Amino acid sequence: MKFLIALLIAVPVFADDDPIGRYLYPPELIMSPDDPNALADALEMLASDRAKTKQIGKAARDLSVSKYTWRRAVTDTFAEIEKLQRRTSGVKAAL
């Protein structure tokens, strides 16, 4: 939940380069968790390039308001329920 708050208030956020990070974040916000130099470079960039920091923060906010809404959560949840119902009805018919 903390990452959603950070995204919403336009705080630059970087994510681990793992399946969840790649699903949740755009590529420019992904970095390897095993690369301390990448983290140092990202922090140095944030400290020295105010325009880039604002750009990343804006991208984070745009992502949060377009992708992480209650309406979308409900829509996606019902879509998954419908998929499961179709799959389950196919299994019942086969029995």
C-alpha cells in the first residue's frame, strides 16, 4: 500500500526487477535489487536532475490514477470471476 501512496503523491519510486515490479511499474522505474551501483546512480540522478525527478514523479502519479483505482479493481475482479465461472461450467459439463 505504501508504494501506491508514493505513486499518488508523485514521489519518484523505483521497483525491483522482478515479476511483480515489472507488472506494476513502467520499465524506467525498474532496477535490479542486486545492483547497489544502480541504486546509487538513481539516487544521484534524483538529487542532481530536478526535471527528471519531476518527470518520474509525474509518471508515477499518472500510473497510479490510471491503473490503480477502485473502479478498475472492481472491474478486473469481476472479469476474473467471470473467467473462473466459464472454466468451472466447462468442467461441470464434462463430468
